[in-house]
Amino acid sequence: MKKIQLDFKGIIKKIAKIKRIYKLLFSIGFNILIFVLLFYFIISPQLETKKQLIGEYNKIKQEFDNMVAIKNNMPKFRQEYAQLKELLQQTLKQLPETKDIPNLLRNVSNIGSETRLKITYFEPKALQNKEFYAELPFSIRYSGPYHNIGYFFDSIRKLERIINISSFTLANDPKAIPTRMVLTGECIATTYVYTKEQPKKDKKEQKKEDKSEAPAKK
């Protein structure tokens, strides 16, 4: 095999004969190529890593700032929590989670005794489910003087548990002594029960809603 020998002197002479402008252009192009290679393989990955690190730093800093803000406002949050807890307790008294018929009857009977009104009938009706609560209507029959009936309704209104009187009737008591003005009547009252779960809808109602929400056919 023949040995390949490089004629460095000849190469140098040929390069020397090249015009200076071409040498300058070659030098600029070569430097640009080196810079592009350096940027693509070294600088660009470092910039991407730096960008990711900056993003992670900002995220951690924001979480840290939020934690510091929560820590600084902890007394305020505790006070608000205590106020909300107290409000919840008051609301549950007005809107209990159970029907509690015995206690309801006891309250009505006590008010009747305090206002000197005779309660002759008390009958709870079926629950009527709403969105997050249920209505519990019940009927009451009573007898007594006119003013006592007014005091009775006013005392019902002032109970912790919400009770609304929707309708009532008044009539003279035929069994009463003629010299005494005694009235008899009946009222429909409604109290409320808090329901944690929304009531299940009937199949017919669900089908109607599904039809109304279904997109129109084109």
C-alpha cells in the first residue's frame, strides 16, 4: 500500500494565494458555525434548565408566601371559624336535622299553657322535600279568648325553631259559657328540617328534566 503524504507546504502556499476577503468570510462563517454548535449543544440546554428552575422557584416561593400569609392571618381565621361555628349552632336550632316531633309538641303545649290557650289537636303531616331542606307541616286546633290566641301566635313566632303560621280560622265556641267570649279555630303551621343529602327526584320528574336539557335535533 502506498503511504499518503500530505504536502503541508503546498497547502499553505495555496491558502496564501486565497484572497483576503475569502479568508475573512471563511473565518466569520467558521466562527458562526462554532457558535451555533455551542449554542445548540451547550448553551440551549442550560437555558432550558435555567427556565425550569426559575419556574419551580417561583412556584415554591408563591406557596411559601401563601403559607406565611396564612400563618400571619391565623388569629383572624380562628376568630372567623369560631363565628361560623356559633352561627352554625344557631342555624341548627332554627333548622334541625331531625323532625323532633315530641319536642315540637312539647313547645307548642308549653306556649298554650303560658298563653292560657287550650290545645285540642296536634297532627304532623308528611315531609315535603325541597332542595336542601324539608317542610314539615302540622295542624293545630285550639280554643280560648281572642287576645290569648294572638299571644299564642306571637310566642310561636319567637321560638328558636322556625315555625310559620300559613293560615288559621276563628269561630265562636258553641260550648262556651255565653258570658265568656271563647273562640275555636285551626291553623296550619310549617317548620323546617335540614337535609344533608338532596332528595331523590321521582322518575317522571327526572325524565322531564332530561328531555328539557337534551340538545335539539338538527
